[in-house]
Amino acid sequence: MAAKEAEAAAEWRTVRLKLHILIRCGLCYGRLTPPVYQFENGFVTCRKCQKILEPSSSSTPGYIRNHGLEKVIEFLSIPCSHSTHGCNEYLPYLGSSIANHEKDCSYVPRRCFVKKCAFEAPNGALVQHLTAEHRSTIHNFSYEVPLRVSIDPYEPLLVLRESDDGVDFVLFEPFDNCSEHYNFSVVCCSQSRPSNKIFSKLAATSDEGMEISLKAPVEQWKGLFGVSLVVPGCFYNRDGKIDLDVYMYVED
Ligand SMILES: [Zn+2]
Ligand SMILES: [Zn+2]
Ligand SMILES: [Zn+2]
């Protein structure tokens, strides 16, 4: 079985070609998918254009099916459109697998968490940007071990880095600042998503001993945040900061 797989893999060769010439209709310039037609004058067209070009008063059709090109298209794999950001995936040109992959590709550039910043980058590069440009603090933590962080309401963002697997998470305020209350969400911001389902528990305790907490699954950052812990302004400590207990854990 392994030898068969190796043989199948060995059939793949990477070539460079101008796809827009090979797989575009010569008339409407649309994407070519089988059936592909070729006219006597050399025009290669899609089915729609074949009907337009087909001579109405001729005993011979003047065109043939281009089965050779259809075969090329059938076995064609093209790179993910986020290859410039580092994605190495090649996916079948036909069918929906490339669209499905690109929707969920971990190299899709995401907008920076800092509200007035227009920078966009894939998740891993986004963390580098946060620490380099916004000087966001990295807090190392371990799953199942509580971590106390103190958040400045004027810079409500910090990076949480798991000590063993190095996966990065971002704890941030997803809405516009309002002194009445703050919202806090945790998202995973590493290039590759962890194989296990990760949850976060955020808890805030006021000086009067009041406690509020939220448990939520941690999703990969896709520009949309999930549920967030709402912390009222009365939870500020004496330094004007908000103390949060962060507990990250993995579901088996
Ligand atoms: Zn066409
Ligand atoms: Zn991709
Ligand atoms: Zn930024």
C-alpha cells in the first residue's frame, strides 16, 4: 500500500504555466470547465460560447471536444490564493475544495485587534505585529493552571502564550471602550489551530468580593469574536486596572 501511495505521489510534478491562457475561454474569457470545445480556427471555448460560434447552416459542426485539455483541467491542482502569505496548499481546480479551503485557510489575513490600526496579516504574523508595533505584553501560561493578569483599560489587550505548545491566544476588548463596563474575549491567534478543543474561564473579582466569570470555547481568530465577559466599571482595582483570573483548559 505504501509503495502504491509513493508511486501515485511520484506522478505529481510542479510546473509553471500561465493559467489564464490555458484555462480561460477564448471568447468570453471565463473559467473553462469541461466540456471544452475547439473550433477549426483554433478557438478554445466554453459550452456557452460554443453555442454562439456554432455555424447554423453547415453540414460539419466546425468544432470538436478538446478532451486533452479537459483531462488537464480535471487533474489540475492550483495553489491557495493565500500562498503569498505562506499557505502551501494545492487543491483541485474543479469542484468546491479550493473555495472551502480558502474560506477556512489559516493564512487568511486578519485585521489587527487594535481598533485604529488598519494592519492586516495571517494569525501568526498578527501576534508578531502586536508585540513589535503595539508592544503588547506576552504572558506565558500552562493549560489547567490559573493565571492572574492585570489589564490597563486604556490598552486592553495582551498575548497569552502556552508554555509547552507555544500556541498564542489574545485576550482583548472587542468593543469600543466605555468607562461603564469592559468586555473581554479570548481567541486563538496561532497559525495552526490546536488539535484539541480549548476553553477559557475568565473571572473578575471586585474589591468588595463580588465575582463574575465566564466559560467559553476558544475559537481561531477570524475577525469575529465569540462571547465575552462583561466587567462593570466598579471592578477596577485601586490602580485603575482590572484584575482577571484566566484559566485555560483542554477538553479531552
Ligand atoms: Zn466562453
Ligand atoms: Zn490556504
Ligand atoms: Zn496593529
